[in-house]
Amino acid sequence: MNDTIERPRVAAAPSAVAGADAILSPDALDFIAELHVRFDARRRALLDARAERQLRFDVGELPDFLSETKDIRDAEWTVGAIPADLQDRRVEITGPTNAKMIINALNSGAKVFMADFEDATAPLWDELIQGQANLRGRWQGRLDFTDDTSGKHYAIGDDPAVLLVRPRGWHLDERHLTVDGRAVAGGLVDFGLYLFHNARAALDAGSGPYFYLPKLESHHEAALWSDVFAYAEQRLGLARGTIKVTVLIETIPAAFEMDEILYALKENIVGLNCGRWDYIFSTIKRLGRTPDRLTPDRSAMTMDKAFLAAYSLRLIATCHRRGAFAMGGMSAFIPVKGDEAANELAMEKVRADKEREVANGHDGTWVAHPALVAVALEAFEAMPGPNQLDKIPDNIPGREEMLELHTGERTEDGARENIRVGVQYLAAWLGGKGAVPLYNLMEDAATAEICRSQLWQWLRFEAPLSNGQTFTRPLFDRLFDTELVRLADVPNIQEAAALFRQMVTAEEFEEFLTLPAYELLD
């Protein structure tokens, strides 16, 4: 009898990136294959569970706190120890994984830099491998960059920000890396390659392998990550709990399971983050498929009102009760060049957003541009120490407040803006860019998803607009065609426009715009 277990066949597409062979070494690929074999079937089952739950939302069910986990919510417990270099996270900067961005972000004065393989990166294979090579270079002390145009040289300074990495969400496959002919989860590729190559170097430097986890929809999905971490730590000879993570609460189902997510990951988790843009998208996607939950213009859905204000306060209360950090979210405003008045207005909006967060009890916040670090740091001077874990809001919102919709107008201008932003972002994404400045805002996949989902919702229910019109297919087509003429010179615009129009007018709502868009990438 032959008891030999056949080794999985792992295959990675070639990459032109210098140093790709080291990133895609046989040992690293074997580690990825092990993660895939052990955890991919469970990942796919959890994605099926999302679809099954959506069927219940479609007929009017709304999220609630789970009766079967009431004991976890009621019990007194805390998360595990938090490393010293994660105790002060008052300002975090995020961005893609190109060398110039990494260096500028690490030198920006922010406490933390989140290198993003998810919404700020278009998953071109060479871009992903270059990002991994850049991050490896950071820990090996050999990351620098010289701008070909200006000749300016960039190098990491003496006091860089703490580095966290965001892998892709559970829903995204990576077709360039397969095991037994099947695509590996993009999140396992991003996480596995970074951990394999950098965990020891990060620990030796007094830091550690730190991550942000995106787009979880349940504590079961968190528990899957927990098991991935436990296996990876054992496999690489790391103590249990060495990996440290912050979870983005950016889906409305997850907001009703925050205690449970912290509990499922308590050996590894250090905090939760208010991922506000994806949270708006998730609220429309999951609960906006009935006419009684129509949303107003995107600009009307602000963090100081309705379900967004409620979930921020509840996140703070939940985290601080459990000894975890409650991180604020991203203000999309960026500096306005050449217009001092407009720039000052943008800075004021960022400042007000950050002052609201620190007053509510958040322990830190996000910015999208190095020039905003000082603005956010100034706002967080109101925090008496490196964090405010001892602060819990007086009034903790419940289910009703967390489901309350914003009020406001639905306008033709709002529809036009959604078209312009959504199509231009998708065009840039198809060209390999994941974070795109548009109309003095930093747009990424999450904000583009709001544009797409809102247009789909308004069109599906022929929403009334403030000017007396109804948002019908003929009106949408007229607005779309008019805006497209103005964007004629944008690279990839026709391909992006065709896909965006198809997704907005489809009978069934596509889970993520990046899924069909990924099929168009090389």
C-alpha cells in the first residue's frame, strides 16, 4: 500500500521584475501552496455564505446582533498584548506599494504606513511582485528610488513610520499563481509572500509582521484568518500571536459582529478601523435592493450623521471595552495645487473630520497624502496620550441607529459626478493605477464602488431627483453619453465606459467591479 501524499503542483507566471525569482522562490511558493490546500475550500464556502445571506437581504431582512453569540458580547475579555511600536497610531498614511510612495510615506511623519495591495493597487502581476520586492527591500535596508525625470533621489530616513500591509480581500483570486490548476486567493498570495520574506527581518528590527484585513463580512471569515495565522506562525517558527492585525469594519454585516470578530482573532488583533467608503458601498449593495432604502447624493452621506455616525461610535465603544484600538477613517480630500482658497477649504474639511474623530474617542486616523499628516497630527493633539483606550462614548448606538439612512437630495449633478468618477477611476485601474486623484479627492476602488452601486440603485427603482425628473434608463443614457464626450481623451476610457455602463444597467448587481475588470487586465 502506497501512503505517499502527492505534493500539490504550484505554478507562478513569470515576472519581468528584477528580483522576482527571489520573491517567487520554490520555498515561498511551497508556503503559498500549503495555505491554499489547507484553507481555500473554506474560503470558497464562506463566499457562498455571503451570497446566501444576500438572498435574505433582498427580500427585506436587515442585519441584527446575533443571538447565538450573545455570550461573547456579554462576557468580559480583552484582546492579546499590543506591541510597543503599535501603541501610538494617531496618524496613519495609506497608499500603493511603488518605491516612491513607500519611501515618502515612511518619511511623512505619520506614525504608521499601510502599504496597500488592495483598493489602492490594480493587480497587474508585475506590479504585485514589484510591491513585494519593494517591501522586502525596506526590511533589507536597500530600498531607494531615483526619479528619471527630475533626478531626485529618495531614501528612507532615520525614523520611518511603522509598516503595515493590506492584502486583498477574500473575494479576489490571483490567476497568475495556481495550485493544481486552481487560482490561489489574492489575499493569501499577498499575505503569504510578505510574511515569508519579511517576518524575521521585521522582528529583528524591533517591529513585526503587521497587517490590515479588508472586507470581512462575518466573524466566521475572521476565524478563517485566525486559523491561517496560527498555521503560518507554526510553519515559520513564530510564537503564537506574533502576527498582528487591524480589521477594517467596512461592511455592514461585520458592523453587527465587531465583538465576535475581535474574539475570533484575539491572539492576533490589535484594533478595528472605520473603513467608511467601503461601508457606504456595502450598505447600498447589501441593503439597498429595496425601494425604501434609496440613498441621497454621495456628498450627503457624511460621518457625522445617520448610520455612519452610529457605527463609528459603536466601534469605539466595542474596541475600548476589549483593549483594542479604534481607528478612524479616510478623509478623501487632498491638497489643491494652484488655488489657495480651494486648498484652505479642503484642509479645513480634513481638520474638521479629524477633530470629530478624536473628540468621539478614536485612537488615530487615516490620510491619503503626506501633506495632510501635519493637519491630522494637529487635530490629534487633543488626545492626552498615545491613545485613548480608556474613553468610551456615553451613548452607544443600537440596531436602529446603525440602520438609519441619511436624508438629502438626489440630484442630476450627483448622478453626473458618479458617472465621471466611476468611469475615470475604472479607466485608470485598467491602466494599472489603483489610487487616482480626481476633482481634488483621492479616489480608490471603494469610492468608485459607491458611484456604481448608487447609480444601479437609482436606476433600478427609477429614483426621483430633486429637479422633478425620474432616474430612468433614457435619462441615465443621456447623462452617461454627455459625460463620456467630455472624457474622450482619457486613456482606456471606451473600454472602461462599456464595462461601467454594463454593470450599472445589469439586472443583477455584480459583487465587485474589480471582478469583471480583472478579466480585462493582462
